[in-house]
Amino acid sequence: MANQGVPRCTLCLFIATISCHVMVLVGNLYTSKMLSGIGRSASGWGSVASSVSYALDNELQPAMGNVTQWLSTAVDVIDEFEEGVDNMLSLTGSTIDSTLKQYAPNMTEAKFEAIARHHVEQVATKAMKKVEPLTYKVMDSLRPPLKQVNEWLGSFSEKIQDTLEEFGTVADRAQKLVDQVMTQVNSAGGMAEEMLWDTYHIFDPYDDGIQLHEFKLVADQYGISALQGQKANQLLMKYDDSGDGSIQINEYENMVTDPSVPGMMTTILRTYSKKLASVGSAVRNSHMRAEVAENVVDYLNIVCGKNLTKVEWITSKLVNGHLPMEFTADIFYQLYMKKMDPNNLSPVDVGSLVINYTMKANAKNTVAAVDQLADTTFFAKEGFDITIEDETVVQVIQWVTTAKGGEAAMKAFAKIQPKGSESYADAYNTAVLKSEQRYTALTGNTGGQSQYHSDAALNLRDMLLGGSSATSSSGDPDALQASSGAQPAKPQTLLFAEELANNVSRTVTDFNNQCYAYSGTSSNPLDSACNSINGMIKKTQSFLTLMNDVAGPGGQEFLHKQADQFLNGTVQDIMLISDALVAKGLKTAQCAAGQKAACNYAYQDGAPERAESRESSRWVCGSAQVWQKGWCAVTMFQEFHFGRLKVLGPPLGAVTSTNRWDYKALLL
């Protein structure tokens, strides 16, 4: 049998096959090398991000906590100082008026004015000696935070800011590049069932189908432009197969694959995760009781429509004795504030929901927390505005009484019982209003205005403080809470906050993993680390720029100069106005005694002159603006801390021989 050679076609196929395999192998090797390079690059940038995160968390965060504590202490000291100033002006004004009552027609003007000046100067000088140590105390309390801010001014240089901005830009590019590669090599679509369930219940908090208004609320809340305008209505009409005016979960499954809303589930869940992460961080870093309560309510407001298990877990802890009753009362207050917040877009009445769960868990302790909230002394010590205590308690009681078994629980456990046909809300409203009045009468907590009883004291206040007392509140609830000495959270509350923050972190990680498995990408198309970093930089720059004048080079010296000016010139300023007030009062007394010539100079109504003088007395202190309440030495801190810049009146102690105001001309 003759030898047969190898068929040439087979040989060609064999060679081609080997060649293809070799090329695939080489391609895989190059791909592997490329992915390895991307991995090393990502690892490097990850290390940079980790270092930045570590620095922010372990270096900047403690320093900011210290500054916050120092500033809170400084606010308390400033409160003492302001009370001293109000007392000084009130006593001086009362002395002027009482001295004017001692005028006798047989006394000459010169003699009476000399006697009056002596009395007034004695009182003003003694009062000023009590204010002097408070002034030094204020300056001492401001020194530590200003020193820390001064260090930040030096360390947060333009070079570091530029480096962070560059890092953000490069991180964005790297992330998008990795996403593109991973999209090609990974198969997307994993965990679709979990994505469907989690995102559907963001839209549908009541489990009754997604209504049109819920589409629009979620679009606004999570910034989904594809669902804004008429698009939500179009999708509803297109996918509402049952015709009931809502989208059920089986219809939602078809809707999310609509090409006009690409990546909708991923966008929604990632945005939801970011909100959760932000609130979780705030909970973890809260230390004051009211602050923890506010952040916990923010968390409840986010999850209440989606995860009632979490709501039930938190509410059970609020009333089962695990947490202090004071903290539960603070939660109820924050629920009311959330309901009144015009920026709250949640479709769920979180207050009503939470109270329903607490009533179910422990009705007795729920009512006890309401009674705690109705205690005006407690309300004030928490740093809350007592003028809204009555409406806060009434709203919480309405939530309680509309809950299942609420009326019976109030009847069994409430400290205040209604009379006749009176409702519980009316009974508590009446009792709390009376309590507010008693508390105000006992503590004088009226913003300092009630101290100014006499006309002369009012004139001193208007001329030197721009029309408001030194202790008058700005009306800002955060400023009021800071200046009212809000209470630190107890250890069990801080442990609960830590537990909740850890739970939030795990949830956020799970959601991010779901989004990655489903989409094959690590970020939404419009996500930008650069924008977030630039936003942080701009806020930091704004804060440091604002603080530069007092915390930067020469800043503390400037504040001390202002304080010295206040101490050295205040009595002189008071005497300038007092002389004018005595002269005016003397003319009025002479006119009343029948001296007709004096009647030409006497004013019958001093209020318009006070108002006019207040407008005439707006000015600037040296080269700096005179800020809120007219105190150059002190309110710089307040305005930096609370963000208000207002020119209200000339500062005490700022009158010089070259720019001295003619107070007598203004008053007479």
C-alpha cells in the first residue's frame, strides 16, 4: 500500500488553528498586562484616596470637633458678657431717670447737671468694673479656636488646594476609564431582582403602587431629570397595564428597561446610598443630644418609605428603656421640625409613622416622652426655642391621639388631663403656654429686652446697640441652640448612634455592590469626585477667608485692640449720651414746672427720636464693619459662627476725639 502524504488542507487548518490560539494567547497576555496596569494605577489612586480619607477622619475631624467645643464654650461666655452689658445700660438708664425726678425748680441747670453726671458716672463705672472681667473671659475663650484656624490658614495653602483639585480630576478620568474596561469584560445584569425590589420601594412608600406625584417627588429628591416634566406622566400611561392609575411592581419591571430612562435603577439606588452615607456620617460624628436626634430623624425620613424594619428597630429602642427619655423627647421635637421644614420632600409623614410605632412598642413611655417635651425647663435647656414649645407639643399629641389606642394611653398615663369637652391637644396647649410664661418670668428669658424699663435705658440701648439688647436672639434656631448650652449626649445614646452608623455603612456597601453587579460600572455617568472635592475646597476657602481677618496674621491682636477700646471708652460713650439725656430731661422738667422758655426744647414723645437716632448712628468702626449688635470686640465671633453680617449700631468704646458723635444734637 502506497504511503499517503498529509493532506495540505489539513495542515493549513492546523497551522491556522495554532496561529489563532497563539494570537488569542498573546492578546490575553496583553489584556492581562493592561488590566494589571490599571489595577496598579487604581491601587495607587486608592492609596491616595485612603490617605486623604484617613487624614480627614483622624486628623481634621478631631480638630474640628475641638473647635466646635471651644466655640460652644465661647458662646456661653459671650452670653454672660452680653447679660453684663444689658445690666450696665439698664442700671445707668434707671439712674438717669431717677435722678431727673429729683429736680427742684430752685436748682440751677449747671448744678443739677453736675449732680446728675456724678451719680450716673458712679453707677456706670461700677457696672463697667463688673463687665471688665467678662470681656477678658470672652477673649480667653476665643483664643484656642482662633489659634487652630490660624494653623489651618497656613496648612491649607493654594498649593494643597490645587493638588486636591488635580487629584479629583485625575480620579474622575481613572474611574470612568476603569468603568469602560469593566463594562467590556464583565457581564452586567446581576442582582436584577434585588435592584428591582430596592428601587421600587423608594418610589412606593405605601406599597399601593407608584402614583404620578410619587414619580415627581422622587425625580426632585434624587435629581432624575429623565422623570421630570411630562416624562413621568408618559411612562405612567405607557406601562400602567392594569389601568388603575399606578405602576405595580410587575409593571415597574418593564418600565425600568425603557430606553428613554437608561440606568434609572442604578442612578436612583446610588443617589439613595449617597444620602444614607451622608446621614450615617453625621450620626457618627454627633456628640450633643439634640444633634444626634436631628440626624436620626434625617435617617428615618430617608428610610421610612423603604425599610419599615429599620424604623421599627429604632422606634423600639426609643421607648423600651434602652435610650434616655430625654433623647426620645428630642426625637419628637425634631420630628415636628422636620414636618415644618419646607424643603422636606418626603411623601411620608415621618412623625406620624414613628409615633405609631412607638405607641405600638410602649405606649406608656411614649406618653412619658410627650410629658418630658411639655416641661419648659427641659425644653429650654435642650437649646430649643420655648416660643414654639406649645405648637410642638400639640402636634406630637395629635400624632399620639390618632395612633391606635392613643386616646386610651393618654387617659391612662398623661400628666395633664382635659376638662369637660376639652381635647388633650387643647389641655396641653393651655398648660404649656402657662408654663412658658412662668419660666420667662422666673428666668427673664425674653431676649434681654425686658431689662430696659426706663426711657433713658431704651435710649442708651438704641444709641449704642442699634435698637436691640445685647442678649437678643438673632432668631436663627441653630444660633439659639448653640447659645443655650444644648446638652451632651449620654453614653448609651452615643453607643446607639455608633451602632446605627455602622448599620448604615453596611447598607451603603451592599447597595453599591448591587449597583456594580447590575450595571458593571462603579459610578453613575454624571458622578464626579472632582465636583465633590471642589465643593469641599470652596466651602473651606469661604470659611477660611471669612476667618482670615481675626484668625490670620494680626487677627487676635486686632480683637484685643477692639476689646481694649471697649474697656477704655465705653463709660465715656455712655456719659456722652447720658449728658444729652439729662439735658433733654431737664428741659422737660422745667417745662412741666412752668418755665415756658424750656418748652421750646422739650420733646413730648421720645420714641421717634430714638428711632431717628438709631438710623443716624449706623457707621463703621475704623476700617472694619460693625457687625450684629454693634460690638466690634465680640460679635465678630458670633457673625463668623452663625454667618450673619449686619450693620446695626455704633460700638461702645469706638468714639474718638476726631469722629465723636454729637449725641445731644441727635436727641434734642
